[in-house]
Amino acid sequence: MKNKKMMVVGFISAIAVSLALSTSLIAKSDAQPLPSEASNEASRLQSLAKFTKVLSIVEQYNVDGLGVDQLIDKSLQGLLSNLDAHSNFLDKKSFESLKSQTDGEFGGLGITVGMRDNALTVISPIEGTPADKAGIKAGDIILKINDKSTLSMTIDDAVGIMRGVPKTPIDLTIVRKGAGEPLKFHIIRDIITVESVYARTIDDNILYIRVTSFDKKVATDVKAALKKHAAKSQGIILDLRNNPGGLLDQAVELTDLFVDEGIIVSQKGRNKSDDITYSATKKATVTHLPLVVLVNEGSASASEIVSGAMQDLKRGVIVGTKTFGKGSVQVVMPITDTEAIKLTIARYYLPSGRTIQAVGVIPDVEVDAGEVKKHENNFDIKEADLKKHLEGELEKTNGMVDVTETNATNKTIITKAQLTKDMQLKEGVGILKALIIVKGK
């Protein structure tokens, strides 16, 4: 504490000395700075002096007796969180948590949250996690965590409360569009191990690849799935629904697996040094197979880069609902060995030059989530019902079994019954089959 106080006193003294030196130099220099430059420098020094004065007063008189180290941390949190919804100060716990997420394993509920219209909103639940199994959905607004209101809570505070010891309970009060009243969920925390990529087959000739988040292994795992199934596959479905994003380089590498030329994404910031363009290469590219990409309101950031690039480059058909709309670039800058800041430095732009920030990606074919409704019609008359039907032909089909349905428990296959429970996937399969037929002509 003594060192912290000495630091503040020294900082205030340094400001005073800087002000005095600046005044002296302005008075004595023959080459006077431009009026605007001198004004900006004086304003900067006055603002720094104001901050240190307030910090000193708060340290001396605040009712809770917070120390200077706590006050500085709170100042940094306030500074970053007031810039935009995605910038924030990462203390030791938050910094370690961020690193564990990109490594693919962490503890908690399994949801990604963000601020939308100043409300703590679920971007997406991570598939197979406690939150997903409990029924939390993308777009849900978290009104309370246990008995604490989230109205004035930062994202870091909320995440800090929701994470905890595995097998311990937590209650979420949710406001959901279309629900008449708030919904309450009792969830048991667990270790969240993310299977970021998995592959299935549909009708033997369609490869289904699900990407749940963009951790550091995504491009490698998708490449392995393509290599394993490419010989039998005539089309690919890439499912990015409820994928909250992750590492930019993985989004670029994944897109590069399917396109061989053109800009994938560019970023533009305040400084020219932050302007970067990422382009496709021709190495190991799968361009000959028709492609359908599934997205929804839980698809954000890296997912929007991939789906938006595929759309602009005419590489695939985008199916589902409008995406989340996060088109900003954050970088993590360590400020000590255990602390860092996450700062928004640029915006993403798709190959056509359009932005996804607060706009999202609008699918080529919009399909709402839900099940396929089947209506039994007991009055249908088929050939087999006719008295003089060709019985010999009917006998040939007797005893035949739908292979896909017998494999309902096989996790490497998506059955017809499973397709009827997922309207977006079923529609995507139908579009892909049409593309396969057209390509074969």
C-alpha cells in the first residue's frame, strides 16, 4: 500500500513538474508550437491532473476505505467498458479465464454473453454444456444471476459470478422474446470442454461439419474431416449456428479451405498500421464440392466473417436467420504479467466492402428454427392399395430396412428422423441436393 501511495504522489508530482516545464518551454522557445498543438498538450496535462486529483480525494474519503490499487483497477474497468461493449480490463482471474477459453476448456455454464441495448444478452449457448441442456437460447436476456440484478453489471462481473466450482448450482432469470413472463433456470456448473469441430454424414454422400467455436484447432480439425470424408462426399454443410466466434486466424484459415482466390476479410482502424487484408490462397482448397452454410442469431464475429465471405465470394448458399452483428476487432494487450486490456482497435469488412457491425449477415435463404410438421393422411391411396398392383415388385421391397434409421444411435450419422427435428438443417440438405444435381449435369 505504501508503494502504491508513493506511486500516486510521484505521479501527481510528475504532472506538476510537466506542467511547469511545459509553461517554461513555451515561454522560452523561439520556435513556438502551433496553437492547436499547444492547446491539445495543455488539455491533456490538465485532464491527467484532474484524474489524479479525483483519485487522491476518493482514496481519502470513500466510505468503504478502498485502497489506491483497487481504485485504479476500478478506474481502468470504467474507462474500458465505457468505450464500447467489447473493450474491458482483464484482472488476473479474467485474463486466465480468457486464455483457458481459447485453449478449449474452462469451467462454468457454457454460454457466451454480450451487451445488446445495455442488456446482458446470451449470444449463444455452447452445444452440450449445462446451459444448452437447461434450455438457454441465443437472444435470451439475463435479468438476474441468483438474486442479483444485471442492470448495472459489467460483462466481467456477470461472467465472474456465473463461473464457479463444478457441480455447484446457480439460478438465472431470463427474459425471452415471446414469453409472457420471466423464465427461471436452475443450472449446475460443470467443466466446459468444447468439442469445437465434429463431422457427420447424411445419406452417405453429404458431409456435415459442425463448428461450435473458433479455438486454436478449428482449421486443423476441419481439414482432417475433409480429408477423411472427401472421397465419398458430393456436398458439404458447414454449420456455424450458435457459434460465438473466437480467433480471427482460424476464421481466415477455415474460409481459405473452401476458396482459392479473393479477399476473405479486411480490418480498418484508426491507425494505418491496424489496416490488414487477409486473402485466400490456392493450397489445399476444396472448391469442387457444393457448399451450404447454416447460421442464426447466435452466429457472431468469426462465424460472420466465414459466412459473409462465402456469401460475397459466391462460394456457398447461406441458410438460416440473420446473424448477431459483431464486426469489431479486439486485441489483448498485457500490461503486467497477470493483467491485460482487451481493446477494440478496428472494424471488420467483408470482401464486398460491407460491414457486419450491428448489421449481421442476412442469409440467402431465410429459414426459422423449428421442427418439420408432419400431417398423417389416412385417406391417401397408393399403388400398393390397388387390387391388381404388381405384387412381385412389392415383394422385392418387403423386408428392406431404412439403413439411416437403424443407425439412429450412431453418432457419425444424421438420420431422416433427426432432420425432421431441425427445419434449418433439413432445408439446407434440400438446397445442397439440388446443387449436387445441377452440378452433375
